[in-house]
Amino acid sequence: MVRNTKQEDQEELNEDPARGENPHNEPERDFTEEALDAVGEEAGGAVAEESDPVLLRQILAEQLSKAEENYDRLVRLQADYDNFRRRTRQEKEEFYKYASEKLINTLLPVLDNFELALSAEGDSIENIKAGVQMIYKQLLDVLATEGVTPIPAVGEQFDPLKHEAVLRAESDEHPDNTIVQELRRGYFLKDKVIRPSMVKVVKS
């Protein structure tokens, strides 16, 4: 009588459960243990490499070389910065030292004309006065080129930002706070008052 092969195999497995699990009776090993062993071997190799004196000396030499390069770079940067500061300070000192050079050069011709006027002999008072007026106009032109202009005064309303009242006057012809006399001229440097005008002001 022919038996069912599948049925026979199932019966044999039931009689010997260990047969189906490990037919060759070989000891089993967990895959997790194998993975841990592999990691351990790699770690052990890394530790062995790190503890190698030759390798450690090589790593130390490389780090020392990098440290020396960084130090040299820092020294160069510090030297460049010191040179920059010294050069900037020298340039600033030279600028302030010769800042008035342009103005002086424009005033020298005025000085030349004063010397010519003083050295003139036998001129009449009218000629001397005309020469002084010419020099005065020349000086005003130089100052105007530099942005220096007179502050309007006589006939203007008193402004404490531009005028300095040193005298008072009574007048029926002018309203209060009107400037009737300029005692010393004041000047602007561009839009800044560098010297206020000394004036006489009407007060009732």
C-alpha cells in the first residue's frame, strides 16, 4: 500500500522534533553574536592602530606642523596689522600737519602785495589807499574761495546766533532789535558762524 509521502514526513517530524530544526545536528549560532564579534574585531583593530607608537608619532608630527603653520600665519597677520596702524597714524599726522598748506599758498600773493605797498616811496595818500583797497579785495576773494563770507549786520534784525549786542541805542526811526551799527564784522565759514558780529541794537 502506497503511503502519502507528505504524511510520512510529517509523522517523522512529530516523532523527532529536533530533526526538523537541525538535520545535521550542528550547533547553532545567533546572527547577533556574529555581528557583535565583527564590530569587536574592527574596534580592536582601531585601538591597536591608535596604540601603535609609530602611528602616534606620525599624527603628533602632523599636528605640530599644522600648529606651526597657524602660528606663523598669526605672526604675519599681527605684523601686517601693526604696519597698517603705524602707516595710518603717520598719514593722519601728516594730514593735520599740512592741512593749511592750500590756504597758505593762496594767502602768499596777498602778502607779496603788502610788501610791495610798504616798499613804495613817494606815493600820495590816494595811491596808498587805492593799493590797500586792492589788497583788501584780494584777501576777501581768497577767503570767499575757502567759504568765508561776512555776516550781514546793519539794518538786519538782531539774531543772537549771529550777532553779539555790545551797545544799545534809542531810535524813533527803527523798530526794536534793529542793528544800527556794526562794531566788528562777523563771518561765516560755509554755513557755520565762526565769529559773531559785534553790533549796536535799538532798544526802546
